[in-house]
Amino acid sequence: GKSLSESVKESNSLKVDYHLSLHSNAGGGKGSEGFYTKSSYGFTKSILDSLQEVLPYSTRGAKYGQESLYELKRTTASASLIEILFHDDTAQALFIINNQKEIAEAIFDGIVSYLQ
């Protein structure tokens, strides 16, 4: 896989309108959360709202991350980093593994909903 700096460099070189980074979280918690830049709150919130329809835990909300997260600081496009669920919790990890299609469709639906 690519390093974080390689991913950011590639995104910037492609001159995309939106940069979406998908992660699973760790550190003991439940649910999804999204981090946004100054220009991506609506994009991030739309994806989280759509994910909320398929995930078994409440969203932890959208949080401003442009000052603290490398990927959001360095990407020139409107950027969003979505933490789907916590992979260090067995039930959430299994949910991700067993529901990949539904999660992907929810993310897609959130993007489409925002762009319409």
C-alpha cells in the first residue's frame, strides 16, 4: 500500500474536487465519525448520515480536523476522513468484515446525496 504522504501527493497531482479517506478507528469506542476541512463539512456529514442508516452504533459526529490530521492538512481538495467503526472492538470489527457491501453502498449514497 501507499504511505500517507504518497496518497496525499497522488490526490493533489490528480487535482480532484474531493478527497475521501476511509479508515477504521481504534482506542476504545463505538460508532463512526468523520473529520472535515473548512470546505468539506457538508460532504462529511452526508456520508456519516448515510452510514448511520446501516451501522449498528450511533455516529460520534463530524469534527473539524484540518489543523490536526496530516491528510486533511496536506490535501488541496476538499477532504474528508471517515472512521467507519472501531476495529479494536470485536463486534464492530466483525460488522465491518461481514457488511462491506452495505457499508460501501452507504458511503456511495452519501456522496451522491451530497452532490445532487
